[in-house]
Amino acid sequence: METIHKIGRRKTAVARVYLKEGKGNITINKRELDKYFTTGTLQYKVKQPLALTNNEDTFDISVNVFGGGITGQAEAIRLAISRAMCELNDENRGILKPEGLLTRDPRMVERKKFGQKKARKKFQFSKR
């Protein structure tokens, strides 16, 4: 089996995932998963597509991720791994799609408008 390459995005985070057969090692930016994502919630998010498709110990995953915060990066990695699982086996799509793991979350930060304090917040209005 050759290496499968997929991309996942969330907010401004971009994750490139390289999936090949192995023992279940996940390296993110040349660091182990538990060293890069210290909280259990973020580790769970990354492993979620593997757990749902029963592939935790079947593949070695190498990830390059940049941009955004740690939560956005974890969700970008989750999307990329989910896409790789679908390319691997079409039956995985039926498992991952109802969980919402194949949907690219379109929510982005709204831009700041000129003449305002932030995107929606205005400067204080004084009538007189």
C-alpha cells in the first residue's frame, strides 16, 4: 500500500496527513500526539475517525499542520484523517458521515469593518 495524502482545514488551520500501514503511531510536526496535544479532548478528536472505523493500530500517520489554534488544528487533522479513511474503504463513509466528520466547518472569523471597533461592535454613540 502506498502513502495516502489528504488535506483538512478548519478556520485558518491547514493539516496535511500522510497515512501508511504501520503500528498506529501518530506524529504531528515531528512530535508524538500526546506531546503536541496535551489535553485528552484534543487527542480524542484526532483519534475519533480511527476509533469509529476500528483502525487505531493499523496505520502510521504523519501530520504537518500550521495556522490557527490548537483546537482548530485538531479538527483540521480529524477532517483529513476522515477523508483518508474514506479513500481507503468506501464503507467507512457510511460510518463517518452521520457523525459529521466529513463536513468542512465553514465558520470563519468575520472581518473588522472600518469605522467600527470590531466586526460587530461599534464605538460608543453619543447623541449630544
